[in-house]
Amino acid sequence: MSEYAISNSIRTLRFLYNEMTQKQLADAIGVTRQTVMAIEANKYSPSLEVAFKIAAVFKLPLEEVFQYRATNT
């Protein structure tokens, strides 16, 4: 049976969005820089609310920021 993992494009989007820093994104969505760093590194899955806030910052649909894919087991 396949397992699934959430990945994201936040790092790429930050650089495409005027080289936004982790701190700037964190301030925009109301979390700490460490939280953004952990989400970006796929060490932490954000709440649905935080995921939507991140997508809103980049003016993108949620599925263009976060991906839910099967992993090889």
C-alpha cells in the first residue's frame, strides 16, 4: 500500500516573489520564521488555515503551493 506525503513549493515561490524572506512570509501569515522553515523543509505539515494563508500570500490556489503525492514504500 502506498504512503502519502505533503510537499510544497514555498522556497521557490518566495524567491519568485521578490526574494521574500522566511521572516517576511512568517509575518504575513502570523507564524514564526522557524515554523515557515519547518514547513518549507517538509518537517512539519501546516494546519489547513496556515496552508490557505500561505497560498493567499502568493495569490495561488492551494494545490499550486502544496502537493499530496504517493511515496515509494
